Amino acid sequence: MPLFKKGLTALATIAALAFTPAFAEGTLRIGMTAADIPLTTGQTDQGGEGMRFIGYTVYDSLIEWDLTSADKASELIPGLATEWSVGEDELTWTFKLREGVTFHDGSPLTADVVVWNFDKLLDESSEQYDSRQAAQGKSRIPAVASYEAVDDLTLTITTKEPDATLPYQLAWILMSSKANWEALDKDWEQVAMSPSGTGPWKLTEFVPRERAVLEPFAEYWDDSRVPQLDELVLIPLPEPNARAAALMSGQVDWIEAPAPDTIPAMEANGFKISSNAYPHNWTWHLNRREGSPWNDIRVRKAANMAIDREAMMPLLGGLMIPAKGFLPPSSNWFGTPDFDPSYDLDAAKALMEEAGFGPENRLEVKALISPSGSGQMLPLPMNEFVQQSLAEIWIDVEFSVVEWNQMINLWRAGAGDEAVDGAQSINFTYFIQDPFTGLIRHLDCNLIAPNGTNWGHYCDEEMQALFEEIKTTFDPEAQQAVLQKTHEKYVNDALFLFVTHDVAPRALSPKVEGFVQAQNWYQNFSSITMAD
């Protein structure tokens, strides 16, 4: 019932927006897959979609992603920091901040403000510590040991150990205005309604579970990213058919993750389908605590070989890349694994029989799944496909269906938490663009949940040695070779149930012009205009 009520609220909202004269023709209205507006205070929730729509719009990070090209993988570029370097000790990093940057409230960005932002995530004794933002950001920067403002535009960060992945980690950390927080009685709840970042967009209206309205920040430091639109309106529409109906009726101009069976009608009516390869996977993260059936490599390999990924493609309108591992086959870090998780039902059954299972002795497992959410593609029908596939090799799956944001909370809590209610797997989509978020954080012994996002409590000496080698290899080519070895172990040990890679489909009104879909979870909305 609660989900139904949310759907009615969202549809009522877009109906109202469609007939509100205050919105000019330069307004882009987006139907998100999330059930709520992402957290607006700085560190967003709602996964990658939160960062896409409220993170890299309202806020900036010290180091950011280049979102200007559709033809190549995104790379790190200067953001609020113009340059950075690591000292000879390979522990102390120095960052030079950009001059003349101001927050939406007019206050200046300084190194002291950056330190204040780190404290709001990492220092529980600080006045500004915010548990909600810390839950989103703390696990993103495990390398950070300390930080200090040297002068107004110079910051140092010291890592716990040599860690060449620090620049990637910092791309997650967004800067909120200290002055705005102080002006709003040092109350993060008030900040949520009137936030202040340094990003190209300002949040001007916010109604939880209904809409957020963003307007250009004309004084933004990067002239090339000052938005061309008059307004950007975000509307939560977690149900795929509701999103499609809203687009087709002209109530929104853009929807994330269109239902595949609606795409032919959209294209026939002149709507544009935009997609691109990007660093994403759709997996089952497996519980590796004592007693889990997934501790048997034969069961893990059998499950991977029981899924006919090519047969899944029509379900998604062909908008997927069948998984051959945790990373897509085109990745520079894929390597040459020995195990091929392709469909082979006979081989899968043979492995299950070897493990002691069969028609008279079936294996029962529970999986946590969500009905929608950032990057989740079409989770209900896709999981039903996986469920039916595993049943063919005598694995019976019981689903526990939870709302996406609650799913994120259970992911952070880990497989050992009472709240997962004995689940042996969690269906999660992962951002796999950098070494830490792509590989290390999922399986690092030091990041076992709730201390990090190693949901399954996996710990392996060989894998741990590879992670340490990644962190201490500062030469890019040498580091790539280590990353390949790491991914080969991911695949050879069948450490996840590898299903597919998304291609980030979205459907756009023919009025939407100037959008370049980057090979990234995040996108640049500043170049977009709306035709008459």
C-alpha cells in the first residue's frame, strides 16, 4: 500500500506541473527511478542516481569526472582542486584549491571549509557531524587518516597507508557550505530545505517524494558548465510503466530506465532512446559467512552457468551486455580469466550433483531484492528470470523485497546483520569505474560490513595481497596489470553471481537537445536546451 500511495503522489505532481504556467519552455522535467528525492544536504543517498541528479548538480568535489564525451571512458579531472600530488612518503597528498569559487550563498570555498566538510563525515565529535551524510560518504574514503588546511587554498590529506586510489575516492566527497549551515541554526534538516553547494545548479524548491526544482547558478566557476536551461525538475517515478506514461503524455520530458516493451511505441512517436556502455554491473553479492551455501565454489560456478544471459536480452529490449565477469569484457582491467560463466546447463547440474544436490535434495536460498532503484534496471522481472534459471539446477530462491533506500541500508549493514533476516545474497548494481569502488571495497577484509561495504564478509589472503598491490602501485600501466590479476581471481573463484551490464537507457522527448551521454553513472545537464 505505501508504494501505491507514493505512485499516486508522483503522478499528481507531474499532472500539476504539466499545467503550471510558471515553468518556461526552457524547463526539463525528469522522471527518476528513485521513490524519493535524494538527500539534498551534500552527500546524497539513492545510490548513483542520487549523485547524478542532486550530487554533481548542486555540489562539486575536489576531483571530478569528465562527462563531456560519449566516445571514451570518463577520466578524472580537476574540480575544486586544480592540482594534487603525493609526497615521497607516499602518504601525504597536497591539494591546491581553485581560486574565486563561491557557494550559492556567496561564501568562499577555502581549505578550512574543506576540512569542515571532512569532519561532518568522519569526526563524530564535531559540531557539524551528520550521521545521514556520514552513512553515504564515510565508506567512500577509507584511505583518509587526517587532513589539514595549510593556508586558504592549500590542503593536505594523509592516508593510513600508501594508497594510489585516493583521487578516485575523493571524487565521491561533495562540499557543502559551512556559512549556510551556520545561518540555518546549524540544523541539517533546515539545510535540506535550502542547501548551498558550489555546483552549476541551485536547489530552489524541494518537496519530499514529489519534486525538486533546480535553477542555474550564474556565478559558477566553470563557464562551460553554466546551465542553458531555465529549470531542471526532478520527479520520483519508481514504477516503469508510470514513467513511460508520463513521458508519452508530455508530463515529463525525460525518463530513466524505460521499460523495454514501451520503447518501440516511444520511438514510433518520435521519442529518442539514448544509451551507452558505462561502468556498471548487475550482480548477486553472495554471503560468505560460515554456513552459507555460497561458500562452495561448485555451487557458485553452477549458478553462474545456469543463467542464459542471451535469453534474458529480449526481456530488456536488447539493452544489456551479457556478463562474463564482474567487469564488462571491454574493460582494460578484465584480464584473461580461466573460468567462463557462460550458459551450460549440463555442466551446472554436474557441479551441483558433485556438491551433493539434486532433484531430491534441493538447495534453498534467500535473496534480498528491490522493486526499483538507481541502476537496478528492471529488478523484478530480471530476478524472476534468475530464480527460474536457478530452479533448473535445484536451487530454490525465496525473495525478500525491500524499497531501494532500505536495500542500501541493508547492504551497508552486511550479511551478518539481523535485519537481513538470513539472506544469503543481495541483488545489487555496482559502480565499477575506479579501483576502489569497482573492486577493492566489495571484498577487502578491512571493509567487512558494517565497517565498509564488504556485504558478504569475504576475506581471502591472496585477494588481500592483490588489493595492497593496487594501492602501492602508483605507475598507471603497472597498476593496470595488477587490476587484471585481481579481476581474474574475481571470475575464476566465481565470487559473485555475474548476470549483466547495463547500458543506461533513457528516453527523451524530441525537444531535448544538446545531451551527450557520457560513459559514466553521472551526466552533464548543463549543455541541454529545450527546442520549441
